[in-house]
Amino acid sequence: MAGLMSGFGSFTHAVVRAVPQSLAKEALRTGSQEVDLLKVREEYDEYVSVLKHRLGLEVVELPADDALPDSVFVEDVAVVCGDTALITRPGAESRRKETEAMKTALTELGLNIVEMTDESATLDGGDVLFTGREFFVGLSKRTNQRGAEILADVFKDYAVSTVPVQDRLHLKTVCSMAAPGLIAIGSSEPAQKVLKIMQQMSDHKYDKLTVPDDYAANCIYMNLPGKGDVLLHCTPEEFPESAKVFEKLKDHMLIPVNNQEKAKVDGGLTCLSVLINKKNNI
Amino acid sequence: MTTEVGSETDVKKEPEKVPEVQQQTEPQQTEQPDKAADSAAQPASASDDQPQEESQSAEAKSDPEAAASPEPSSPPAAGGQKKDKGISRFLPPWLKRQKSLSQDKPAESTEPPRQESVEAVKEEHEETSQPKEEADGEGGATTSTEQTEEVKEVKEVKEVKEVKEVKEVKEVREESRAEEVQVEEKDKEEEKSIGSADTQPVREEKEGESEVKESEEQTEKKEEKKEEEQVNQQETSVLSALKLKKMKMVVCHVTLLDGSQFSCEVEKRAKGQYLFFQVCEQLNLLEKDYFGLSFKDNAEQRCWLDPTKEIKRQIRNSQWQFAFSVKFYPPDPSQLTEDITRYLLCLQLRQDIASGRLPCSFVTHALLGSYTLQAELGDHDPEEHRLDYISDFQFAPNQTKELEEKVVELHKSHRGMTPAQADAQFLENAKKLSMYGVDLHHAKDSEGVDIMLGVCANGLLIYKDRLRINRFAWPKILKISYKRSNFYIKIRPGEAEQFESTVGFKLPNHRAAKRVWKVCVEHHTFFRLVSPEQPTKTKFLTLGSKFRYSGRTQAQTRQASSLIDRPAPYFQRTSSKRISRSLDGAPVVNVSDYSQALTAGAGENGPSLELNSDSKSPQVEVVEKPNEDADTSLTSETAFETDKGGAPERKSKLRVQGENIYVRHSNLMLEDLDKTQEDVLKHQASISELKRSFMEATPEPRPSQWDKRLTGSPATTLRLQAQGVPQQTPPRPGTDSRDASKPPVVKTEMVTISDTFAAQKTEISTKEVPIVHTETKTITYEAAQLDGNGDGEPGVLMTAQTITSESLCTTTTTHITKTLKGGLSETRIEKRIVITGDSDIDHDQALAQAIKEAKEQHPDMSVTRVVVHKETELAEDDD
């Protein structure tokens, strides 16, 4: 029987969405770099392959939609915890419609769907860090207080603390969970500030894994049957110094995943999937 | 700093008392005469008719007094007395003091009652700063606030003078332990009981805060007075019988966690503890420190019943209806020793969940519900347990069919699980809920935004709606305080920061602010400290309330429960929900056997000294001797080193503002004291050792040391005598005693004394009592350890500077204590003035001002003794 808050990192399904043609030119980005669509697709394929073949997850792939250039970053449109899925209201107006396909998919997966209908609320999944024991919600350009409140209302079991995010797109642009109780954090000032706030706000003690590059702090932790601790992280080619830090996690199954091209449109590793655990759901 | 000015006031008081009460104009008669008069009066009061009359008159007097000013008759008399007696007078006062000391301990029948009473009062007053007189050039004129108050008290006392008095004394002491909150309450209580006289000063000072309260208080007071009168009469009769045993009984109704009602008869003046123990005994609960009794106040707010205080005074006009509930939610219920404790915790949590106070998700509702079914119904039985079998249970605030189905589905999966296991599983999941054990209070932030303050085991959480927007762990908090309806926390500076910051929250009203503060003090102590802080008996300065959590800490209760050695008690699990629905069948237990209950309670408490003493509290006869000793020691703490130089007068115009009540809790700051500091403390002068020795439970005065130390000053000598007295005279029943809930070890303070000569006083024979000005700088630090190094060193004072950035404010508390000793009644009036301010405040000046004001308020009274405690906070060296 699954107890409350057990099985952090244990997943059975992943929802992804194919890369639309429009991504290269129309996807939102904080920088102004040219994006090579082919490379993006290569990376995406590799990513899906890792989930599907290497890790054995059931991967649900939503069809690409050229009308939604950012739709490959599915993380922002749904927050799933346990058997409940909160369909968000993305902060970027152009992304609001991305939720439809996600909602359908998650419904089919049997999750309890909660939609964020409040028009004053915005929330990007990229601002939501679930540590296994609590939520941190970044208050950013994409996520507001009301959005966080709704999330807190949906996941009542957990403490939901707000963390101001400045100079970065999302909370998880600078951090993520690298293991239970271990927060991977970038070393920039905004990142460290975020970490400090999170530590102060929490009743729990977290260890930190500091990486030189903020982007590299975005990794994916899983705990899978037969594989143990699994960590998808940046490649040495992209962030050599940060990769070395990850390589010190001896007990993890380390899987470098190339994300160079998507990073140009602010896409991190976590952005590309919504992970779900169906087995342990009550 | 403790300044004790003694003799003058006493003298005055005595005369005053005499005239007023009995109208015996015996101003000239010095102590002895006074005593005689008192004794006469007391006996008279004891007799049925007279006492009542007196009391009534006194009350009548008191009311007017409250409204206006002191009684006319008394002042002149007092003055005359003083003059006449001259030196002899002075001497007597000191003696009186001594006596008072002795009285405090065990009652000394031999000594003149009046003196004793006065002295005692004074002693109690110590906490406050009540400079005696004009004699001191330094602080400005020290007013005789105390004296005035005392006088009033005396009158009242005379009226009542009986068992009640004794009780009151106890209460006062207890209250003193209890800190700020209690103090306030005390005031009210005292006011009520006493009459209006005291009220005025207190109110004035409190002004800002308690305007509303005042009106309430007044009404309450009146009522109480009436009650008291009645009681007094009864008591009087009792006294006449020479037995204090007879008490008025009241039936308390306690709602237990399973929804059943428990009824229990308690003496009307019983303390909260008594009732609590009754309930625990009924429940067969040993690990009781996590629990408490609560009641609804007039505003329908839930208040915790303070175990150390009288029930009646806490509930005021509310009904004697209480709820037994969890007060401190154990973060790890698996560490509880007994299943019955876990069961009770489960019941509480089920209530919390069903009421929505503990929010959880659908899945969690279902899971917890399923454990509830397993614990209470056992394995799922398809034949017996159809779907409707669970409709009697409430698993969630809004229970749906879907939820019930889920619960049943999960229930089936628990097959084979014992009730105890199911409870344990229930708790393992419930404890992870984010709001588990969080006590929420509505508030506004500095910008007026609605927030919630959540007090929990780890600290203070700030919520906006459901979001946690800030969190202050206990170690981060240096100080918590409340003023009016504001609640403040001072935050330890972060690594990069230089200064601590203070965060303020606005509560709906003053009571709410006090409530949060109190809850914080309790939670901090329970979860964070190894042992409760000793309420500074001594009454060290004390800015603010003396309220402290007096029960066992979690560490202590864990230790105690590890010693539990009994077969698991049998108990029946029943859903509170179902029981409440079928109230007819609810078990109602009546306990009317007073004595039995008492015994049982006492027995249970074995491990904790405080508890023991508390349990005894209901019986007047049980005078706590140990306490008395403690008190004595406290007194002794006012060690005198004679400095000829009085405190320099400062002309600064620091003014004591009467409006603010400032309460503060210094312990938080102290918890991190490092060893270095302790070492420093060890260097303490021998005085501290002396004090310590006094503080130890055993009354060993060590006169020789004192002699060495305190050469020449008559006062000193007297005190010594007083201290010795307790030993000589065994405490009598009926004597006022102080609750001895204090553990033997008092860690505390260091006294630095700059003192005007006590001897000089004697020589000064003017009306104005010579002022013995003793400045005692008291540093109270709470060491979690019980080691004896309680004395702080001057060096430690450095920290004082960091203390407060807030404006100067003053709190005045008045305690009136009446005691019956061997047919004699004693009245003690203690007025406590707490001045809070920045470190650079001229305390002397402020004090003088305060006293002056008090004097003006009560022209007819004189100050007997002034004790000034200057409390400086310790700096935390370590992080």
C-alpha cells in the first residue's frame, strides 16, 4: 500500500509532445539565438528513446501542433502528483491552448484532473519543484500568487511555499531534484538566493548539489524498479564542469542527455516530459 | 537590579490598614500594635458576621478607590504612625520584612501578622521596581506604589482574610511563574478579587491595550467580588471552624476526544491541573503532557486552561465546560510509548480532519479513513460491512460516496492489521501532512494583508491563504513579544546581516496577540528545550509577563514515558463521530471523590516536581513547604552589596509611558548560550553561590556567609533572620505558601548591587522612609542544563545593547495576596512595574517616574519596599 509521500521518483509513464515546425522561429525565448530544428528533433528523439527504451517507461506522445510553437515543453501545462493532475494556466498567453491535448491524455491515463480556471491565475509547471515532501512554487513572470494558491489547494497534503524568482525564466531553470532530499542548484547569485529561501521555508533538511552552470542544475531524477536511482543530466559537451559534478553521484545510474539546442529556447530536461506514477497510486 | 526599600512602607501600611479596616486608629502603635490590631481584625473577620460586613465595606471602599483615589482616612493615619514610631518603626519594618520572608515560606504564627503580610507583599513586588522613597536621590523619588496598593489590599484582606487569602497567595506566586500572560491575568484577577483599588493603577498603565478589557474586567471584577464575598463568608465560617477544607464544589464538564462527556466535581478554586489530572486518570492516560484542556472564552476563542492557575479565574464567566485535546502534536507519534496515547492522538486527528482543520487530499482522506475502519471495526467483513456501515463515520469535511467507496476498498486491503497497527499507520501518514500540529492564528502583516500565523514544533510559519510565505524556525527567533494587539518576533541576523530585525504582526485584538505569544512560548519550550525554563521566581526584572510553560518538555515526557512500566491498559476504540451521534449512550463518568482523585493525581505525577506540587494545589492545607523555601531563596537573591554611591540621578526626561504593555520572552535568546558564557558565569561572585544555595530546595541560609558579605546593614541581618525562620517554624497548614512547583535548581541571574546603606535608613526617621536603594542587575539566562551556574556576569551584559529597539514602555502589575496564618490574615500587595526599552534607557529615571506617578495616585500610601530588577538580555555568541 502506498503511503503518503512514498516512492519519490518512481514513475511508470511519461507524456511528451512532438516538436512542431514552428518551434525554430516562433517559440518564446529569452535569448535571440537561432535554433536548428533538426538538432532539436534529434535531441527530442534521443530523450524519448531514453525514457522508453533505456528506462522502460510508457511514453505517451502527443502530436505536434504547429499552432503551438512551445508545446514541446509539456511540463509547463500540467503538474502531476500522485494520482492528481493540475492542468495549469500557463503564464504565456500563446501557450494556453497547449493544455487541451495534455488534459485529454492525462484523463485517459486515469488521473484526477483539476483545471486551473481562475482567469487571474497563471502557473507554469516549470516553476513547480516537488521535493517529495513539499512543493516550492517560483513566483516568476509566468507564475503568480494566485496560481500558487490553486496549486496549494489541489495538493492539500503538502506544504506549498512560494519562492520569488528573479532574472530567470522558471524556478526549475536553476534547480531540480537530483535525489530524495538532494537539490541540484546552480551557482549563480539568483540560484543561490533561491536555494536559501527554500531552505529557510522548509521544515526539512535538504542537501544541495551545486553545479557551476545554472542550466545544468535542471536534471531528472527517477527511482525505477530494477534500476535504482536514475539521473538524466547534461552532457559533458554542453557543460563539462557541471557534468563532472554529476559524475560524482556514484550510486546513480547517470544518463547524460543532450539538450543543447533546446536550451536556446529555454528548454531544460525536465521541460520535455510530464512524469506519472500509476502503479503506486491508491 | 533589585532595590529593596523596606521599612517605611511597612510602617505606613500597617497603620493604614488598621484605621481603614477596623477603624482602629492606632497609628502610633508600631509594629506590634499594628499586629495586634491586625490579629484582632482578622479574628473578627473570621467570625462570621463581622467578616462579611468588613468584606462588604472593604469592597465598597475598593470600588470607589478604583474609580477615584485612595481612601481619605487611611493616609493621615499612616503618616502619623510613621512619625511617632521613629526608629523603632524602622526596625520593625525590617523585621517585618524578615517576617514576611518567613511567612512566605511557612507561615510564622509568632511574628506579627501585619508586618509579615506587608513584607511578603513587598517581596513579591520585588519583580517590579518599586522604589521606596524619596530618600533615594538617584532615580528620582521612588514612589510607594506598592505601599499604596498594599494598603488597599490590606483592607480587603482584612475583610476576607481567610482561606481565600491563602489561596490567593499561592496564585500570585504561581502566576509569577507563568509569565506575561499570567501577569496580566493576575492583574485582572487580583483586581477582581481585591477590589478596585489596585485596578486603577494597572489600568492606567495598560491603557492603550486594555480599554475594552477594562470594562470587561470591571464587570468581571464586580461579579467576582460578589462571589468572593460569598466565598469569603463561607471561608470565614470555615476559618471559624479552623479548618480550611470545606470548599465550594463545582461540576466540570469535559468533552473527551471520543465525544463522550466526563463530569467531575472540583473545588471551586481548584487549579486547572486538578481537573486535568482527573480527566487523565479517567482516560487511564500516562503520557499526558501532549494534551491539555481548553475552553471557549467569551469571544468563542479556544483558550488553553493553564494548569497552574485557578480554573475559575481563567474561564471567567464562561461555563465550566472544557474539551480535552491534544496540545502538542508529537512530530513522531511512533515514539510514543503507549498505544492508548496514540489512540487518543488518532481521535484528535480524526476530529481535525473531519472539521477541515487538517486539510488533506482525497487520497489521504481515503487512506486515513481506511485505517480508522480497520482500527475500530477490524478486518473488513463483506457480510457485515456493507457500504452503509461507514456512513456513520466522517472521514472528511465533505464526504462523498466516492470517498466512502475508496475507503472501503482500502479497508479491505488492511486485513490482519491490529487496531494498534492501524492507528500507527494512521499516524505515520497523518504526521506528514503539512498542517499537522500547526496551530493557526489569523493576523495581518505590516501592510494589512491577511495572513495566518502557524505555530508548530519547529517554529513559526506564515501563511497567506494556503501558501507558506515565510517560516521562522525557533533557532532563528531571538525574542517574541506582544504589545497591545501586535505580536513581534525578533529575528536572528543572517550570516551576511549585521542586525537582527523585528517582524510585527497585527492580531485582531490584544487577547489574540497574547494567545499567539503564549502558544509560541509553550511550543518553543515543549519542543525545543530540554527542560522548562524556570519562571524566574525571583522576579527578575522581567520585562513583561512571567508566563512560562511549566509542564514537562517533550524531552522530559519522553524520558518519563520510557519509564512507564505497566501492562498495556485496556481501552475501547470508538469513533468519536458515532458516539457523538448517539449521545444517549455516551458514557458519562462522575468523579466526586475529591480526596481520592487528589491522591491519584499526585501519585501519577511522581517524576515531575512541579506537577506534584500542582496536584496538591487544590488543597489549601497542603502548603508547599518546598516552594516556600524557594521563595526564600528568591528573597535571598536580593543580595546586598552595599555601595554607598546611590545610583546617579539622571535628569533625562525619559518618561514612562503607561499605555503599552510589553511582553517579552527572553528565553529564546538564551537557549544558545555557549559554554564560554557559562564559564564566565562561574566566576560569579560568591553572592551568586549564596543565592544558589538559597535557591536549592533545602532551606539552608548559611548565615555566616551572609554575615561576611553583608556587614553592617541591619536590613541584611534581618533578612538572615527571616530566612532562618522557616526552619525554626514548621509551616502550618493554612499559612500562605507559595507553590513550590519550582524545581530545586534555579538558574538565573546575577545580582549586582549598588546599594545605599540600609543602615542609614534606620537613622533617617522622617516620614519619608529612608531609602535603601539596591540596584540589582539581574541577568536571567536560561540554560537548558540544570547546572547551577545561574549567575550572569557583568560581561554578559554587553548583549543588552542589542535587546530592544522598541520604544520605552511600561507595564504595571499589581498582586494582592491575602494570607491566613494561625488566625491572622496577611495581605500583601505587590506592584510590579515593568519598564521596557532600549538598552540606553535610564532605568533609574524611568523607575523613579513610575514610582512617582504611583505615589501621586495613592497619596495615602507609603512604599515599603522597592525592588528593582534590571534585566539585560544575554547576547548569543554562538549562532
